[in-house]
Amino acid sequence: MVTPDLVSEEDIAKLIMPDDLPDEPPFKAYIEAKVYDKEGHLIQCHRQPMRSLTQYFLALMSIVIVGTYQGANNEQAPGILVNVLGLPSQQSTYIFPNNTNYNSSNILWDWSIQLGSGTQPFSVTLKGLAAPIANGTGVGMLYYGAISISYTATSIVISVTVTNYSASTISVTEIGLIGNIYIQYQNSSNAYAYSTYSFLLSYDTFSTPISIPSNSLAAFQITLTFTG
């Protein structure tokens, strides 16, 4: 259990790197990390701007503008879903006996956070972290808790808590925001089915590695803010 932070706000401010830069745009994103020792005391606090959004993030955001509706007589997915996200142009669905009615497919999506111990140059086409840290309790692994997503009128906050159950300190040097898309449909046998697709929406390396000692935990948070 995490105990109340045993440091003042002034102390925390000294641990956090400056995040505001001149002439920042209306859209801003931040990465935060807090590390607690096994007694629950805050031992590291870090905050930095998120800089590296991939083409998959831009594609998801542009869907709000261009839309995905194709009309009642069009059975093909729009180009932005197929050409950028790589989703199927047509999802197999059950055809009713009269051969004229089709069940529709539903698209759902959520987010998760992936941590890693490597580094790599950023590219808008990156598909994954350099050295993802697996979920588990073994050597070099972190136990990922449930993802938490909250919203306000001007922000979206994605957070996860991880625990190091191994005997050695684990250093986190990279972080990615992952988008998971689920296509739900009725298959050719008229049975419920779904397909899952995952995308790297952002990739950043920490300016200072986040060190998680043995039997300690860390909370990572990505905040997307919109102003103007």
C-alpha cells in the first residue's frame, strides 16, 4: 500500500523537470512517473513533455474529422482505416438466408501503456518499443496493474501502476502509449467473434531513467490536454 508522500510540494517541484516551453500549441501532452520504495515513500518524481506522436495517433485523431461512415450500400472500410491503420477493408459477417441483409461490424478501442528498457531513434512509423518490459514477476519483468483512463472537458489521463517483484532494480528508459482496436462481428456461422489490432500511438525516452528497486512500485501517467 502506498503511504502519503513524505515530501513537500517544494521538494517534488525540485524533482520534476520543467515542462512548459515558450509558444506551446493548444495541444499538449505530458509523461509523469513516481517511484515508491517498499515502505511506500516517494523516492523519485519525474515529469516531461511527450514529443513523439506516431502516424497511428494522428490517424485516430483525424477519424473524428473525416469520419468513417460509408453509407448503407458500401461494404468497404474507408481508406484511413485500411491504408494507415492496416485494418481489413471488409470484415466477414453473417449473411441472412435471403442473401440481402448483413450484420454490421462494431469498432471499439482503448488505450494502454507499455514500458521498456531500451532506446531507439523516433520515427512516425514506429510499431513498438526497442525493448519492451514484459508483464510478470520474473527477472527483468514488471507486474502491470489495471489501466486507468479518466476524462475532463479539456484532458485525457491514462495511468498504470507497475510493481517490481524481482530481486534487482529495473530501469525504465522508454514509454509508449498503445492503442487497441477491437472489431466485433458475426462470423460466417452467425457466431460472435472479434479481432484485435494494436498500434504504437506515441514513443518517448525518459530524459532521466526511472529506477524501480526490488519490491517497489511506480505509477506512470500520460496526460493529453487541449486548450484554446
